Amino acid sequence: MAVASALLMEFIDSTALSTALPTLARAFSVDPIHLKLALTSYILALAVFTPASGWAAERFGARRVFMTAMVVFLVGSALCGLSRNLEALVASRILQGAGGAMMTPVARLIVVGSTPKERLIRAMGWFTMPALVGPLVGPPLAGLVLSVADWPWIFYLNLPIGLLGMTAVMRFVPKGQPTDMGRFDTLGFLLSAVAISGLVVVAETAGLSLLPPWAQMGVLTLALASGWLYLRKARTTPKPILDLGLLKYRTFRASLLGGVFVRLGIGASPFLLPLLLQVALGWSPLKASMVTLGTGVGVLIARPFAAASLKRFGFRTSLAVFVTLTALLTAAPGFFTHGTPMLLMAGALFFGGFARSNQFIAANTIAYADVPQDKVAAASTLSAVAQQVGLALGVSFGGLMLHLARGGGAALTPDRFTWPFVAIGVVTLLALPVYLRLDRDAGAEISGRVRSPIPSPLAGEGGPRSGSGEGSKTLPAATDS
């Protein structure tokens, strides 16, 4: 609970900011579409700094790194509240993201390292609670704050929560002993950071005239060159910062690739939905948050059903069904109008959250079915980075689609949101063929489903059967943020 307090602060901050985007656009006198920078800058910082978290925790001690990360996050929160233009807010969000990138992975290491194995499942249940509570508390809290105070208080609320969390960590979390982790892959870290950052910057500025074409081409060239150099270096590095060799495992590759498509789609929702409800439909932040609360409730309700669904239908069928539902329900808000009943909107968002949660639980769990136990940590790091990159590109894609649908700076009316939401729904559906290529018995040892005696015609040739990996029987179920 001590380390989970920091994660609760992080989740509330992220969901609350989405609700406040239209208010920030008015406060900074900028185009609402440009506010996507406040989301992608944070996610980008997570993607860049997450790979270093595990090494830092082992090298300097998990509690020390965790406390430092909390301080960085709180300083970033205070600077966000003090920002008076978009540029200052983006810089402060990057600082916040640098702290957040260290908080979640290191918190997980603290819980796993200090909990007896027989109590680990219960401990992880408490640890993942912020992922459920944050999306429920964040939107209505932001709506309430914006109705009685100015927008900086959305960020200032992090300060008392963070200080209480730091006090709890000092009181209850044991001191970790630093260990010799060998040399940090500094060059690999820098190359991967440049490649990821460049790719997101190009996607973020595409079509918005934020950078001249020659600058965009220069950033893209630098990103591609850095990525190519990293691929060459990673082949000869014993412990690369991102182990791309893990993609040889079929279930991990399917989870990663399918997850990127899903996040490319749904990543735009936290950006598009507040603009639709507050700008196009003219709702207040509090009223809008009451509707978007449906997504968090759907996510919460879905968790008890996930295990039963996987045991009954298996991973491939569950993933195919839930990613299809996720795609359809992700596109649904594009058809919201002034005449759409609020109950119908909340219902669509509720079932969207339900389908999305089931999809992510299945995808994140099967990712480790074939991965050997000694490579689980590296697989978790690569998966976390891919998640953040997918979300960042999703926000950029949604912003670009809205810019094209609006055309020439026209007003943001409800009909302008139809094609952006349909587009992100179509992108989400691209994960379907990826999941259908899985063997129908993939991950059977994890889900508890009895294997089919007839080989699936969709199974690929060669290699081990999916779900029969060395570490498949000892892996905890994964969750998605």
C-alpha cells in the first residue's frame, strides 16, 4: 500500500489531465489539438526512461531510486501547475514522466522482493489496485476541481498525496542493498532514446505545421539512423537495454505487435473524448467526467471475468472476440451527437472499458507463455516500452485525424469527430489477424484450459508449441496501465 500510493497519484494525474485539456486550451489560448503535446510528452518520457529503471534499482537500491522518482514526479507536478504556456507545460510533463518511469517498475520490484511467495498474489492484488481506482477517481475529481478552482490545482493535488506516500515508504519499505549490475548500456540507452523520441516527434508534428518540412525530415532521418545503429549494437551486447531477440518467441511477438495496434487506436481516446464532450457538445468538465466514468467502471467489472473467460475459451478466441468489440466500441463515440442520451453514451463507454480490460489482461498474460524465466524481466521492459510508444503514437494519430477532419481551422462540431473515432477503431482492428495466427491452444498451461487433441491449421510451422515455454508455469498474470 505504501508504494501503491505513488501509483495512485500517477493514475489520478493522468486521467484528470485528460478531463482538463479543453480548460487548458482556453487558459493558454492555443488550438485544442495542440494540447495533445501535454499527453504525448509524458508518455514519451515514460518510454525513454523505463528501460533504465531496473538497472538503477539494483545498482543504487530500490527504495532510494523509488523515493528519488517520487521527488522528481512531485517537482514536475508543481512546475506543471506554475506553467503559463504550452511550452512550459510540456517541459514540466517530461520531468513528471521521468519520475513516473522509475516509479511503477521499481515499485513492482519492491513488492516482489519483500513479499513471501505464498503471499505474493494477495500483495500484487493490493499493488494493482491504483490501476482500478485511478481511472474511477481521476475524471470526477478533475471535474469537481475545475468547477470550484482553477486548473493548476489538478497538479497541486499530487503534492499532499505524494508527501503522504513518501512518509509511508520511509516507514514501511525496507532498505535494499545495492548490487553490482555491471556496466550500464549507455550507448544503447542513448540510441534507443533518440530513435523513440524522433519517431514520436515526427508523428506528433505531422500535418500541424509545428516544424518545417526540412526539420521533420531531419528528425526522421536521425531517428531511423539511431534505430539502425541500435539494432547492430544490440546483436553484440550481452545485456542490451532493449532485448529485441525476445521477438523470436511467438506468443510474446503476437502480444507485442497486437498490443501496439490496439494502443495506436485506443491511445487517442483520452485526447479525443474530452474535446468531443466539452468543446463540440459544450458540456462542463464535471458533466463530461460523469460519462467518461463509465470506462473506469467497465475496467473494474471486467477483471473477475477475465480468468473465467480465458479458461473457458482460451487465449486466441478471447483475444479475437475482445479486440473486435474493443475496436467497435472505440469507434462508437464518433457517432455521439447533442441528441444522444447520456445513459447510452455511458453504456457504450462502460462496455468499451469492459472489452478493453479483458483484451489487455489476455494479451499481457500470454506474452510470457513462451519466455524463459531468466528473460522475464527483459521481456517486461521491452513490453512496457512498446506500450508507451504505442500510446504516444495513438495520441498523435488521433490528433492528426481530427486536424484533417476539421480542415482549415473550422469549429470543432460533433460531426468532425466521426471519422477520427472510426479511424482509431479501424487501427485497433488491425490486431485481429495478429491474434488469429496464434495456435488455439496457446497459453493453455496459464489459462488452465484443456488442450485440443487436434492441431490447429492456423499454427505456424516450426518452433515450440505456443504456451509450452520453459517459464510458462511460474509467471504471474500481467496487468495493463
